Amino acid sequence: MTLILCATCESIPSLTEDDQALIGPLAARGIEARAAEWSDPGVPWHKADAVVIRSCWDYHLRLEEFLGWITSLETLGVQVWNPPAMLRGNADKIYLRELERKDIPIVPTLWPESGFQLQQELHKRGWKKAVVKPRVSATAHRTLLTTAEQAEGAQELVDDLLRGPGAMVQEFLEEVSTRGEWSLIFFAGRFSHAVIKTPKSGDFRVQHDFGGSESIAEAPDSLIQAATQVVAAVESTPLYARVDGVESGGQFLLMELELIEPALFLKPAEGAAERFADAIKSHCL
């Protein structure tokens, strides 16, 4: 039987409940899937037919170690999905700048460098609100909503991030609060299902950790087409991808393209786990 190790982190040793929904469909296709902590030196990775990156939700806090582990899998000759080069490229959100160069519409984004003055830049662009966050980040880690009037405190975060992983500043679009943020999920380049995520009242973050919620939704064809173009802009087809963005001004604007460890909402979406299992099986052939 084919053995797949689903990489997770120390705080979720048995995978998330959502990822566990994949185990049965894989078994039905002759594939044994086991959870394995990526940072555990005792895991015999070389015995797996492939490693699928799943809930490695601490990678952004241990990036050098995480990427070193990915390199060690390459050295062992282990297949990794998504592929190592794709994981490295997706770890730093500056990949958005490259996608924008490929004519992918993104949420207006600034890439601060030394001497960047947040208040001045917000006034210059007429942005009412903006979100400051690290270029290497997950689950809204060190993410701050600010206005030009409140930019002094946010400037401290920008300056601190520039001494570390780098900073990015995105215009905050009110549609996130009023209409929600879309997540469109793809397996092997094909659209599977979509989710609408909304923040709790008075917040801007859509993640569960901060009271956000999500629901399965039927995405309009225009959004699916836009998200498909995002996935197609990646140099090679990812095994899994989550395209996060918002409808604004009559078009879909990309916020993030998640290719490392995104929640895929397998459990609430009918048939999603089976579609993901089919994609994994096709990669095993």
C-alpha cells in the first residue's frame, strides 16, 4: 500500500479535524495516510512514498528550520507536495508582487523599505484604513489594522518588521467586513469548492482564532475564472491551492495565494475530501 505522511506541527499531532477527513478517502484508494510532526527528528520520512504538507501552522515562527527540513526531504529523495521550490517561493508574501507583474489584480499593497513613512504613504494614496503585517506570516500573526491618524503606533510595527521578516502594507477594503473574504480551493489545478469568511463584529480578521467564521458558498463563474488565472500563473501546477481575495470595484482582488499549509475546508464541502484524495492518487501514479 502506498504510504503518505501528512506533515503537521507539534500542537496538532493528529492533524486538524478537517484534515482527518482525508484519511478515509485515501484508504479507499489504496493509500495509507499518517500524521507526522515535521519537527520530530525521529520520523522515518524516507520510508514514505510522499509527504503532503498540511497543518504545519508554526512554520512562520521557525522558517529557517522549516525550510531546512524541506531541504532534508529533498536530499532523501522524498516526494514533497506542494514541491519544495513552490513552498520556498510561497513562504514570503512578496510573491504577490511577481503575480501582479503577471497581470493578476491584487489588493493594493506597499512593500516598505528602510525610511518608509507609513502616515505619509497612507495620506498620499488616500487610503482610509490599511493592514500592516509581516511578509512571512500565518493566522494574522502580528497583523495590525490602522488609519493615517493612528499610524504612529503602526509605524513601530513596520520598523520592527523591517528588522526581521520584512513588512507589507495592504489597503483595507471594507468589502471584507460587509461582504466577506473569499477562499477558492483547487486540487491539481482544478476548482473544487469555495468558502466565504467573515470577521466578527468590530474586528477585521476572518480567522477562527479571532472570532471569524466561514461558510461554504457558491462562487460566481467570474470569481472562479479569476482564481483559476491566479493558479495558472504559478510556474507548475500545485497539488493544492487556496486563493484568498475579495470582490471590489467589480473585480476579484487577490489577497494571498496559499500554497504551504492552508486550511482546505474538506469537511464542510461535500465531496472535497474525495476530490483531494483523487488528486493525491494521480500524483502517486
